Amino acid sequence: MNIINKLKILNTCGSCGLKYDLNNQKVTVVVEDSSHTLLHIQCNNCRAKSLGYIHEEALIGAVGAATYLTELEAGEVGRFLTNHRLTSTDVVSAYKQLFKKL
């Protein structure tokens, strides 16, 4: 599925509700493989940024999509995707830092 067809699935801005201009839209492909695509989309009207996730299941011919409003730039999204996953030790450490008594 090409980028224009993917944008047709994610066709409206989650902030202002206007349809994306499919021929003149600022879109960055953050991650793409055979069945998943993560797009960073900036609305031409209100400048809101969204992450569009599309999952294609070729075996049954299904496509699922979701958009999420974000304040991240396209380059920042990729940086977060490559960071390590949080462990229980990370959570406990953050808790101790947040709630330690002075």
C-alpha cells in the first residue's frame, strides 16, 4: 500500500477535524515493514502533529489504523522507539527519586 492510500485511511486531523490534503501533506514515515507503518503527520491547517499507525494483515485482507496526537517531532519519535524498555528496577528507582524525603 503506498503512502497516499495509507493517508486515505488516516484522513482527518485529530485536532481540528479537517481532512488532510493528500497531495500536499507533511508526512514522515518513521517505521515501515511488511505489515506495520508508523507515520508522523503534521496538519497543514492547525499544525497539530499526529502519529498514524497502520497494520496490514495480508492473510485475511484486513487493515487497522489509529492516530494519536503528539507534541513530538518526527525525529524524536524514532529516538524513543530505539530506547530500551522500562524494567521494574527503572520504575522502583524513579519512585524512590520522586518520593524520597529530604
